[in-house]
Amino acid sequence: MGVIPAQQARALFTQGLVDVYREKVKTTSFLRSFFPTEEFGTKYLSVEVERGYEKVAVDVLRGTEGNRNVFSKSTEKIWEPPLHDEYFDMTELDLYDRLFTSSGNIADTDFAALLAEGANRLYMLQQKIERAYELQGSQVLFDGISTFNAVDSIDWRRKAASLSDQSATPWSNNANNPFTTLDNAAKWLRTNGKSQGDVYNVIMADNVYTAFLGNTFVKERMDIWNYNLGAVNMPQRDSVGGAYHGRVSAGSYLFDIWTYPEEYTNSSLVATPYVPTKKLVVLPQNPRFKHAFAAVPQLIESASQNVKGAYMVSEHLDQRKATHQVVIKSAGLLIPVAVDQIYTAQVLA
């Protein structure tokens, strides 16, 4: 059994903990797969929005003045994202006490075990934060409002028509055609969201998918094509949690059908699905969304610095309280830059 000098242990621990932590598998990320990540070195996040149009140029008579174009002013929106700050005490682990011997050396087996246990605890904290981001994605896509604990909620000001209540004509009633809902959703996204392409993603709640399969219009057509995942965009194909069911057609458009049977534990300790029951959301293949990470303030040589990164891991030693804290921080915000590229419908009563 090898040993490590105690005076060298902390530097090795810091590097080793991060290395082991990075090997952990990520938690479910299907909703976030529609929001490409981008990291910033600033405290605040901003996007500049200017609604597009599809006007057609009109020819003019030669020798006359051309058509003068006036563009609407773009709008810059600035947010301070919520800060997530989670930590645990390494000194609470039984393995921590076993490190110290009268010889002043540390057994490498005990040291490796401590690294593994510390990385596991750190990973559990990261999962908490990632579930918060996945919940953000659910709120953006299904409600249009992101709610937080310590900072103000953000109303993304989705148009009323993009939040369609069709509970009076539910899919569970065979008189109502689900393909009409999908076709209308694609038309709305094309006209209002200026989405390009003829393939859309549909994320359904479990009970919505059951009603879809049981609907007479779907049964009569048997129009579910079992496409393999190679035909699906890479972010969704490589994400965790989404269940792909195939492709259907409605009107002039194609739709990849998904369910997302994952859940989180809310503040009342109740298991809650990320996809609300009775609802679905329709998205373009490549919506203009962003999962932006702002800088997390840290102390570096007594000077406050903003360090770029999605997650920042640090350690804090308190000699007076004899605690060794490991901290993970993150300040991210899921931003629907093209907010009109989301169509949500409640299709069950």
C-alpha cells in the first residue's frame, strides 16, 4: 500500500476531485437539448431582439428613386440570472477522519476512496442544479414564464395564440382530429416564428400520447413512421430522457413525436413530471434558443473576478470551525431568443 505525504494531499485532492467528478454521467437533459449552451464572462445576460419579416421587393421604373426602407429598432433585453450555490462538508465523511495518522502520511487507498466519495457528493449537487435548469426549460416551453426563488420571475411575453387551450375539443373525443392541431401549430410557427423547414418536434405528455394513439383519425391513417434516430437532429439524438416514437405527417409538414417520462421532486416533496399532463409543445428542428451562463464571482488572490464557466467548483477551509467545504456554483438562464418559435397546446380536458 502506498502513502502520500500529508502536506501534498490538498493539492492532489483538489485536482483529483475535479477529475473524478468530470467522469460522472449527466442527468436527463432532453428539454435543454433545444437550448444550445453559451458561456459569458459578465454578471448579466443580454440578447438583442428584432422581429424579422418576409416582405417581397417591388421593382421600380428605371431612372426613378428606389424604395426607401425603414427598419424598426431592435430591443436589447438584459437579465441577471439566478445564482445556484450548493456545498457540502468533506469533514462530515467518515473517510476524512481516516486520512490522518501519526506518521504524517496518508494511505493512497483511503485517499482514492475519499476522492470517489467527494466526487459523488459533488455530482449529486450538480444534478440538483441541472434539474433546476430542466425545470426552467419546462416553464419556458409550456407556461411562458420562468419562476425563481430569489430573483424576479421572467415573463417571456409569448403571444396568446401560441398558448392554445383546446380542452373544449380534446383529442380523447374521436370527433376531434389531432392532425389538425399539428398542422395549425406548424402554420403558426412558420408565419409568426419565421421557422424554416418542414419538420417539427412534438413533445407530448404521456396521457396526451395515449389519447393520440387511441384517436380514430390516427387509427384510420396508421400514419406513424418508425424513423431511426439517425434521422433526428443530433442535440435531441444525443440527449438523455426523451423517448422517440416516430414521424407523422399533417398537412404539408412532418412531425417527430416524443414523450419525456421524467420527473423531479418539487418543494412539497411531490414527484412532478417535466411535461405537464394534458399538454404538448411543437418546436422547429433548430429553434433560436440559448442556454446562457453568466459569470460566477470568485475570489482570486483577494481580487474579485468574474470567471467564465457553466459550473465552478471551489474549496473553502475554515480553520476555526475545522470544516472543509466543497462548493459548486452556476448562474444559467434558458432564453427563448425567438420566442415565437414555441407553440403549446392543452389538448385534453
